[in-house]
Amino acid sequence: MSRPRRRGRDIHGVLLLDKPGGLSSNDALQKVKRLYNANRAGHTGALDPLATGMLPICLGEATKFSRYLLDSDKRYRVIARLGQRTDTSDADGKVVSERPLTFTDAQLQQALESFRGTTQQVPSMYSALKYQGRKLYEYAREGIEVPREARSITVYELLFIRHQGNELELEIAVSKGTYIRTIIDDLGEKLGCGAHVTFLRRLQVATYPTDKMVTLEQLTALSEEAHRQDKAPAELLDALLMPMDSPAAEYPEVNLLSSVAAYLKQGMPVQAPGAPASGLVRVTEGAERKFIGMAEVADDGRVAPRRLVVE
């Protein structure tokens, strides 16, 4: 029986999309996939429709390595509306309480300080975490609240930008799995007035350069320009992609001779001089350092394949 033909082309890399507000991450993903005519695409770390900013979209073989971005640190700019609490902790939800602002500047700074460093956070019911196979927000939409375990998070940096009237603006650098909406909701409760997110922009994911972000409008304009020049859109669009292995850029590299890499590609552990004592490694081949996949250093010192690029 013949294999079904793939739709789209084989294109591998990571696009740093500047996601617009009002669009779900999946909708943004589908637009990018169509513009690139890619046969596979996936995003890493969804942004709420209200949020804007950096959304890495992996194309082709890069989708295999998107998981490594889920563990990365992130930075956000957030504006909170003080005095109102909503059921979703953001402006898309329903207001469930309104209270006056009675805190002092000193109390605000003390409350902000309590979030810096490593703390415990109970995820919002309006999150994509799963409970018994279903996403939490699916339960929330049905009015069902389920138990959630507190998780350890780290706020590396929390910068106070401004406080004007009922608006508070902050910049926050956080570890994986941190919900900014929950920080704002918890902050509002500490201040005794309630709060919710009205603006959220993701400034950075891992160490990706912010100046490499592109908008859907820019992508569309390039595609149209290619058609005017009687070129394939790929000629202008593909240059915007980050390398396929960039999601795993922070892992140590192990470079193999082509003769040794051939065994690894067949699924066999290999000896790799200079490899670290343990952990995941990013494997490249030959003098050109061609990325071939991720591997793990076993107890015997050999490097065993874990996720490889299909050539």
C-alpha cells in the first residue's frame, strides 16, 4: 500500500513570529504554515489571544525539537488593571469583583517583592494544563473547578515600570511554566483590590534575538512581492528562518566524524570523545557541523540517539 502524499514542501527551521493580539496561537500557526506552504508546523508555548509578541513556530523537522523551547525562560511586558478581578484573570473574562484601591506605594513594593525569586504557583483554571486527559480551561468553561497542584516557579527579574491610577505596568522574566495572569491575579489579592491583565507582550523566548521577529503583515508583503517578481515565495521567506536546531541551542554540542555518525543514525550508541559525563547533547556531523539530532550520554559514556533528523 502506497504512503499518502504529503501536502506542502519540506522546509525546516524556526520562525520568530510577532503574534498579533486577538488571534489564537493555533490560528497564527496555520497562517504561517500556509504562507510557507510547509508540510509540518508547530508552535512552542502558546500565547493567549489577548497576548502579543514572540511565538516561535517550528517548521518541518524543527518540530521534533520544539519541546526543548518549552523548558526555556521567557520575558514579558504586562499591564494590569487594578480594582477588578475577572474569572480568567485577563480582560477577556467576566468581572467577578470590584474593590477600591487602598494600598500605599510601600505596600505595593512589598507585594511585588514577594513574587521575586522561587515561589509556589497554583495554575489558573483557564490554562492548557491537563487533568484526567482534558485541558483545565475546558472544565472552567463548564463551570467545573478541579484540583491543581502548586508548582515551583522562578521570577528572575520583576521590574516596576509605572503605576498610574488603576494601571500597573511591569516587566517580568520567568522560568518555564509560569503564568503571568496568575501572578497578576495573586498580586491583586495581596493588595486587597483584585487585578487582571489588560495587556501582555512576550518580549523574548530563551536567547532568541528580538530583532528577528516578523509580523504576519511582513510575511504577507514578502509573499506578494515574490509573486510580483515572478519568484517562488520561498526565495524571500526562507531567509527569515532560524536554524532547525536553534530550539536546542543551549545544550552542549557533540561533533562526530561522518563514519561514526552513520552508526548513530542507524539507532546505535557510539563513542564520542569530549562528550559531557551525562545529559542531553546536540549532535553535529563533520567539519561543516551539520545538525543530525539529539542524543543522551549513557552511563557507559556512549552517546545514544534520542531524536534524529530524517534526511
